[in-house]
Amino acid sequence: MEKNQKKHLEVITENAIDVISKEELIQKITLSLREKKPLKVKIGFDPTTCDIHLGHTVLLRKLREIQRLGHIVYFIIGDFTAQIGDPSGRNELRPLLSAKEIENNAKTYTKQAFKILDRDKTHVIFNSRWYKDMRVSYFISLLSRYTVARMIERDDFSKRLRERKPLTLQEFIYPIIQGYDSVKIKADIEFGGVDQKFNLIIARHLQESFRQIPQVVITLPLLVGLDGKNKMSKSLGNYIGITEDAKNMFGKIMSISDELMWEYFRLLTTIDIEKVKKMHPKEAKLLLAETIVGYYHSPLFAEKERKRFEKVFFQKEIPDDLEEYIVYSKKIDIVDILYRSGYVCSKREARRLIEQKSIWCEGKPLFSSCFTLPSSNVVLKVGKKRFLKIVYRPS
């Protein structure tokens, strides 16, 4: 294999879990280089939320490296498929979104994705483009290209059927609808998380049924979220959004376990892990947080947050620039304040923090949501790494 071919193969397959198949990929790379024609590399996102988080960036960072080789990314926004909901990895029905919610989420997706991807080498396509005017007769013929027997081989489908949990027809046909995107753009390669393997393979079969050369399927690891066990997901609340402010982002990264830290280094940075493993874990994690915050904000912000973090958590000092929340009564509801101030994503999360004795005031944990301020200025410690200053102003 020539040096240039080998470089392309290494970049495209680095950190991959599945490559289906490597021989086909080598053929596509060889043809691309010989004809000086970039490969069409597909990735799809359903805009089910408004935020792209670090879990999504595992794929996006990979695609940016492939763009540097000269290939073109086809960024498919699943505004049509989002109305159905991807059942991958789920054991229950995904909540349906309104068309307006999907539209609003989609607007933010491309803006955030271009923090990583090269605009000039990215084609953004909404898949409603070919579905909105599709005839019912054609849609039914599309469904006939895959069998029910093959579909129920899927692990999450068969599990839900065994457990007698609902499995709707719209979820059942989702992989076919998603796979048709590959047919429309004649994708050469499609990337996805390892939980997307079934869907991506169906796309290969659909391309073959349309007499196209099937795409190569490449799956990448799923980034584990802040809880240390589940994949990063906004619905689980264990995520780090790439548009979060520098302070929250830095603090969340510092909260992950030492064991998980190495996976974050591998999937989210270009830093040599072997060199980092020679560092003290505390210093390594500070480097990780500073690197990621520096990428999505700026090195200046990252340095500032590192100094702030060290001052608060290693030198045990309360920061000077605390966020303030003004109240007009000394009798307050902690759950309501944490939710309104954006410190938690839901009131349920705030109540859970109280139950876990993770909210402290003047050196003592709070046991109830209802609380009377002992003075006009009170600093709450929320969890291990966040503070909120409550300021009382008589009305």
C-alpha cells in the first residue's frame, strides 16, 4: 500500500470499533486518490435537542480530520426522521417532538457543528427534502426492500418484544427511512456511534437494492457521560454541551472519574495519552479540562478557569466572582432558586441534590427545600464544585 493510501486508511479508521468492510474502504480510498475525487462521507443527526454535546463531537472531530485529507462531509439533518424518533439503544418509546421544536433545534445544530467542521467541505442537507413530496406508493415500495424477520433480529427490538413493551410501526420503519438518506446522496462512507451499527448496515443493503455501490460502515465508541456508566445524553442529564459557559464546562470535566479521564483524552483531544499518564492524575485532569475549554472558548478563558478552579478546590477558597441570585424574602425555596438560576436542569434534580445532602450553607447540609436565610448574603455550595450567592434585598 502506498504511503498516501496508508495515511488515509489510518486517519479514517483510528479509534473505530467496526469497519464494514476494510477491503471495500481500501478500494474506495484507492479509487478516490487515483481519480482525484473526494469521498462522500455521511453523518446524520436528528435534532431532538437544541444542543450538541461532547458525545457528538467524537464523530465531528473524526470528520474534521477526514476533511483535512480533502474529502467532503454530507451533514444530514434529520428533520423528517426526528418526527419519528430513533429507537436505537432504547427500551421504551421516545417522546415525539412537534415540527416547531424540531425546526428550532435544527437551527442551532449547524451553527454548533461548524465550531468543528470545515464549512467549505461540508454539505448540509435536511432529509425532509426528499420525504416531504414523496408519494405514498413509492414510500410503500421502499419499505418492501427489507424484511420483518431481519428487522426483529435487532437486539433492542427483540428485547422490547420479549418484555411486552410497546414497539410502534413508526419506530420499526425508522432504520429504513434513515438508510434511504444514504441512497439519495450515494454515500461512500457513513460514520455513527456503535449503537447505530444496525441502522448503518440497513443503509448498505438499501444502496445495494438500488444497485449502488454500498457505503462502508464505520462505528466509533460512545462517550460515557458524567454519571460514569451511561452514554452521554441530554435526556439523562449527564452531558457537557459545547456551548456551555467556560466555568460550567471546566467544572463538569473535572468531576469525571480518573478512569474515565483517559477515554476523554483519547476521544476528545489529540494529546499523547502515554505522556499524560506519567503526570499526576490531578494535573492530567486539569490539562484535559483546560484543553477542551480552550478549544470551545479560548485559551485565555481556559487559563482563567483553571486558576479559579485551583483556588476554590485545591486552596479551599470561595471565589470572588460568584454568580448572585437576588431574593426579596428571607423565606426561600431552594429547589425553585436552583432551577431558575440554571444550576440544575430540572426541579427533580434539585430535590435529588437535597436528598443526597449535596447542598450546603455555612458549613451545614440543607435537608429541606424551604429555607430561611440567616443573613442578607448567603453562599450555597452546590455539589462539590459550584457556588451560588443569594442576596436578600427587602422590597
